[in-house]
Amino acid sequence: MSTKNPISADDLLLIANQLIQDHEAYLEGMRATAVEERDGVLIFKGEYFLDEQGLPTEKTTAVFNMFKFLAHKLSPEFTIA
């Protein structure tokens, strides 16, 4: 059984946003602005690039996939302190 490293939400967001910027699917303005933990899974939140009517755009899917990537990559390693 592995232990997760405790980390503050602010420090975790710094790591997450660096991963976002370094990712090949990065879009201008894409960033995580909040993170919470539920049942050991980190959930990242931020701007979803909705249109004027509040409907998803092509960028919405890219952001959702990026936040999913962050959850898969960082959840096994970190827990919010």
C-alpha cells in the first residue's frame, strides 16, 4: 500500500497548472482554479469555455479532458492536507 503525499490545495494547483501549460493539448486561458478531494480522487475545476447561452463549445471538451488527466495523474500521488 502506498502513501500519498499531503499537500496544500494552493501548492497542488501550482503543480496542476504547470502540467496543463506543458501538455500538448493546452489551450490559451486553460487553468485549474480550484481543487477538492472526494473518496481519494482529486477533482479540478476552472473555466469551461461555455458560449453566450451557457452551452458547451469545442474547448469545453478539451478542458474536461485536461481536468480528467490531472485527476488520473495526481490522485495516486497527492492528498489535500
